[in-house]
Amino acid sequence: MEYVGLLAPIAFVFAISALAQLGALKKEVEELREQIEHMRP
């Protein structure tokens, strides 16, 4: 159980990275959605 304390900071870094990637993905999806709306007749 001692190792759980050592893994916590690593898990925190991965969680922050995942949130940043999610934000970037949402932005890209929104840009693609706008492009599709402009292409529709």
C-alpha cells in the first residue's frame, strides 16, 4: 500500500494532461461543426 502514495502524483499529472487534451478535442470538434454548417446549402 506504500506504493499508492508514490503513484498519486503521477496519476495527477496524467489527469491534468487528459483534461487538456479533452479541451483541445472539444475545440477541434466545434471548429469542424462550424465548417460543416457553412458547407450545407
